[in-house]
Amino acid sequence: MTIDLQKAREFSDKVIEWVRGKGRILIVAHDNPDPDSLASAFALGHLLLLKTGQESTIAFGGVIGRGENRALVSELEIKAIPMEELDLSLFPVVCMVDTQPGTGNNSYPVDRPVHVVIDHHPSREICDSCRWVDVRPEYGACATILFEYLQAQEIYLGTKLATMLYYAIKSETQDLGREWTRADREAYLHLFPLSNNRILFNITHPESPREYFLSFNQALESARIYGDLLVFNLYAIDNPDMVAEMADFLLRMEGVTLVLGMGNYQDKEILSLRTTDLSVNAGEVIQAVVAGLGTAGGHGMTAGGQIHPLQGDRALQKELENTLARRLLETLGKTPCRPKRLVPS
């Protein structure tokens, strides 16, 4: 799968002409947005501004919590506004990037219309009601799709825009080591020499508060190993991104091929699933695990979910951990077994 500028030009031409003259534009990123979602939203807003003269507002739910993500927003001056601070009725055009309506991972009301969807997750049926849809689940990063639009429309890639798109692809595919295509690689290699190395260093080496290191301690102490599966529980957290970050970290454990992590943020259980087993589709697995409990979705090797409401009672969270571990073993056809501690007590 290589970059297809013809397809990108045809789709972006249609969107630009449809948007033209319709007024203010809202671009919705997924909750607790990561670099791919933020960079894609910024790139789409930049494209529409240059081609139509219309301003866009980037909106998100939750928080921008991970140190690298906060540094990205600060260093590259990405203006994103919490959804609850906006009057959604003021936007006649609504776009979604790196997410889709009704998936549970964005805070945009499901009963409001969405006109443009650009994503790299498996398509949901609800997108059939949207006017313009470009969903490419084979792509490693949504930012790659936006890069194609910019190239097709001959938009100049300044240092700031190139840096954020490059970092988005870099982080989403883990330096082209996870779920990438030739299109992602072409974009990655094109953007790298245009990027600012000092800014990239500052993003990847942010200062971290004491609570960040306490999360590592909690993840290690709570980790339970079921054969080649590992489950951990952060319990109460003040940064929902920590679950995914700890899942990535613990996936490095020798002999472990799949990690399921959880943590309670504002009475919502945040789930993250990571795997190195190419025979496992993480998105399908986590949807089966949380069926009837919450919402979930993802790619082949990465996925996430939410279960709410769930009060921050530690006993309830432990019970949920056991339930999810049992469901995970059943979904994967694994024989139930007594878990082992990662760190002996």
C-alpha cells in the first residue's frame, strides 16, 4: 500500500468544495488525544483554512495527560479546546479524525450529525450516515492520510506541520515497527528531513511528575501473569494515558505476548490492550472481552476500551480485573490458570 495522490486529491477536492462557505468548522479528536489524533486534526484544519479561508476549532474530551503529548501541544502550538467549553450548535460543519461516531472513545454527542470522517480504524456502520468518509484500516497512522491530502493539494509543509505529522507517524507505528504500510514509511521518510530535531527531543524527553513514577510502581506490583498474558491494574489514576503507556512498557516482559491494563479515571474504567502476536486482532479481542460492559475498538496490535460508570471502589475494581482476565482467557481459548506475580511479594 503506497501513497495514492490521485485518490487523496479526488476525496480532498470534494470535501473542500462541500465545506466551502458553510461557516465554522469543528474537528473532533478522540478523548485523551494522542499525537496521531492531534496532528491529524491540526493538519485538516490547516488544509481547510488555506483552501477555503474558514477557521476550524479542534475539540477533545478528557485530558491531554501524557508528558509527550503535553509537550507536543506546547512545542508545536496546537490549540485544542475541551468539548465541554464549546457550544456545539455554532458549528455547521463537523469533522472527526482518528475516531468515528458512536465508538465510545470520543465525547461528541452521538445524536448530533457528523459530516466528515477520516480514520484508520475499522469502519463502523454509523459512518454510513456521514456525508464524506475516508476510513483506511490498513494504514498505520491517520496522519499519513492527512499527509496525502496535503501533498495532493500541493500545500507547503512548514517545519511545525512537518514535525507534528512526523512525530504522529513515529509514535503511532513505534518508528515503523508496528502496523505500518509503505504509505506510512513514505510519509515518515519524506517528513523526517523537514522536522525540527530540537523540538522532537523536547517532546520525547518531557519532565514528569512524581505520580508518573508511582504509576510504574503500581503497574509492576499489580501485574499478574497468565502464561503468555499479563494483566495489570493501576486502580485510581489522574491521567488516563498512563494505562496505555504502562501496557506498552510491560509488553517488553520476556515471554509475554499480550498485555491488558486498566485504571479508573473519573469513575470510568480505562482499558488498554497490546500484543506482539500477529495472529491476534487486538480490536476484536477487546470488543469480545468488554461485550455488555462497555465500548472498545482498535487495530491488530493495539486496542482500548471504556467501562462506565464504575465508582473508584478498590474492591469493585479488583473484581472487574478478575472478570476481564477470565474473559480474556476465554476469548483467546486459553486454559484458565492461577496467575503468577510479576514482582514477588
